[in-house]
Amino acid sequence: MLDLLVVAPHPDDGELGCGGTLARAKAEGLTTGILDLTRGEMGSKGSAEERAREVVEASRILGLDFRGNLELPDGGLMDVPEQRLRLAEALRRLRPRIVFAPLEADRHPDHTAASRLAVAAVHLAGLRKAPLEGEPHRVERLFFYPGNHPFTPSFLVKISAFIDRWEQAVLAYKSQFAGEAVSETVGPKGVEARKALRRHFGNYLGVDYAEPFVSPLPVLYTPWSRA
């Protein structure tokens, strides 16, 4: 059973969106994992083979307890029954307590589809009569991490002590973030922008860096907590 599982449309999305939180959770004794939905074979930079090697290094840096890939088609993620069931079966196998998925509002169709797939799969995984292998499993909470569109966070996770590890894990994807930029997110400036986003939200808490998340339900907060 995993404490935290990040559902990522492509290799590197999990690190970009939640890498600091995963590093912090691991340091605090929780079990962590990333499930990539595709191999990223349609990316403008790098091959699927290159990205597979980068996945190994990024996972090592974050100390993940699990890394897997459903090998769904890159550029072909869709909220359809077959893909819903594939992801729901993975959730039953991994039995995560908390799932992080992409925020639906995004310019990339795969990110939007992954968000919808996660919502459906989390529901299906808990249904006893669903046509799935394995015992039903109910995820405690589903949170969303931002991508390429503006958003308003529901809560922030302080990652000041883990920002270097976040950056190292992201930069392990040399095929995506080194050399010539091909978009506002793929290239060196993409990493700079995501780091600045964490600095921006950290400023509101009086800390150096914080990762933002969206919750569809209220998040209980104890005002005197030091977390």
C-alpha cells in the first residue's frame, strides 16, 4: 500500500507537479510512487528509450517506492471505459491512500484526459461490482496538481528543504529540459518557470518554496499546526 501516488500523463509530469511533495513525504517516512500513463513517445524532444532511462534516474533521486507505466498511447489519452479500467486496476494493485492527478484545466489534451481518467478510476476502484481484477480499494483523497493554465490553489505544501531535490529530479530529464526550447514548458525556461511558481506561492506563507494543489473538497487545517 502506498501513502502517495502521483498519476502522470507523461514521464516528467509527476516530478514537475509534485516532486517536492514526494521528496518531503519520503523524508517523513511515507511510501511514494508515480504511475506514468504513457511513455512520452510523441514528445518533440527525446525518444521513449531516452525518457525511460531518465525515469530511472529521477525515481532514484526522489527515492520512490514505486514507478510504473500503463503504456497507454501518448497523444491518445481519452476518458473511455478501457483506459478507465486499466487505471482502476492499477489503483487496486497499488492501493494508494492519497492520489495526485493533473488539474483538468490545461492546454495539453493528455493532461485534461488524465485528470478525468483519474476521477473515474478512483471511483471505479472502490466499486465491488466493477468489472475489475483485485479487491475493491477506496482512495482517501484525490488532489490535483497544476499544469499550464492559471489556477487558484486550495492548499500549499512547504518544500523549502527539498527544492534542490525537486530540481535535480526534473533536470534528470535532459532530453526535455536541456538544449533548444520547443515550447514554454519544454526547455530550460520551463524548469525556471516552475521553480518561480513555487517561490511565488511560498512567499504567501513566509517560506522559500511551496507546491500548490487543488482539492475538490475542503481541506481540514489546524491553525496552530507547524506543518
